Amino acid sequence: MANNMEGKKVAILTEDGFEEVELTSPMNVLEEAGAEVHVISPRSGKVKAWDHDHWSIEIPVDKTVDEANPEDYDMLLLPGGVLNPDSLRTNRKCVAFAQHFLQAAKPLAAICHGPQLLIETGNISGRVMTSYESIKTDLVNAGANWVDKEVVVDNGLVTSRSPEDLEAFNKKVLEELAEGSHAARGVVNQNLKI
């Protein structure tokens, strides 16, 4: 499974304050498998990681959300961290970027607080998901069926709870990227456009 991702493109949508390992671990696994990975952000230059309780490394941004076209990517990955998703969810272009993957039934992977951005798309009602426990109520209120498991896959949507789940998360990320798009579910909200 690990070396068949040639030609696959993955977007990692992030902002300052992402949890370092939740971006670097899946990015490394994807690149080792042969996928092309781009870090996408509302800001240009670099984004700064958070590591448990302090600021950490900076990661170069490949494209801004204004420059990136979600149609060019086979999968979207959303790392967690408390600051990162909270910032992304207030950016209409970031919400629309993520919404493209849900509406097109392309693989989308979100870990920890990452699913917060998906609430804003209006496209998670009825989806089986997990997350960091502190955003469970937010997801349930948005219509998701929240479960407490290390990794959950629902029609190409991969979610995990925390960095402790990264091994299972990374495995499912590779599997879903290899499978490609899934049958589209009903489109709930078509109002957001990039």
C-alpha cells in the first residue's frame, strides 16, 4: 500500500497554531508513499506550529488559499490544534475550499480539532465522525454522529481524536487516498463559493 501514491496530490489546509505532529506525521507518510503534498494557507510565507504547550517550527506555505484550486487535489487534510481550526472556520474561502471535498465526495481527513472547519460547510449532518472530545458537542449540534474511536471512516471522510491516534489515522489516510472519490452524498449547502 505504501508506494502507490504517484500522481496523487494532497492539500493540507492550515493556519498558525496547528498541532505540529498532526501536520508533519501524515505529510511525511504521504510523501514517503509518493504523493505530492502542498501546504495551503490564507497566509503566504510560513505557518507556525504549536507543540503541546509552546510555539514550535515553521512550515513553508506552498500556495495561499487564493492561489490554490481545490479541483487540483485528490485529498484534503486538516490538522488540529486549537488556534488553527478556529481561525480557518472564520475564513469563507477556507470553508469553501473544504466544502469542495465534501460535495465532490473526495477523500478528506481531519484530526483532533480539525473537524471544526467542517461544521461551517453545512455538509456533515448524518456523517459518522470523531474528534478531540472538547468539540464533540459542536459536531453533534451540526448533525454529525460522534463516536469515541481512534479513527472513523465515513464514505471517504477520515477523522481521529488526537496525536495518540496518528498511526491509525495515517493508515486510513493512505487507504482512502488510494481508493479515490466515493459516491456523492446529498449536497446540503451550495451557497459557499470560492
